[in-house]
Amino acid sequence: MLFFLRKNRVKVTVFYDGNDSYKAMATDGKRSVYNCYGSTKESAKEMALYKLRKFQEEETPGN
């Protein structure tokens, strides 16, 4: 299942991981995060977006 967020052009992919859990990955074309787990599709997606945002903040010069 694919989710596209057009605002920042972030692509999030969510997979069913078995045992009622989901795994997600997110990319903005330059940076990617993966192995973001959640008990629902939405929580896995939110974890992936959160980790990507934190990764982007760490990589931004001047912070």
C-alpha cells in the first residue's frame, strides 16, 4: 500500500509484517528511513514520517 504526501513529496510504503503488526518506510528522494513498526497501518506510517522528519532536522546545516 502506498501513500503519497504531495506537500514535501514524501513517499511512504506500509507492509503487513505478520502477527498483527505493520512495517513502514519513507523517503523524500534524498533520505530514507525503514524498519518503522506499528500495530496499525496509521501508527507505522506516523512513525516513518516522524523518523524521516528527525533525520532531516539532523542533516539540515545551521541547526
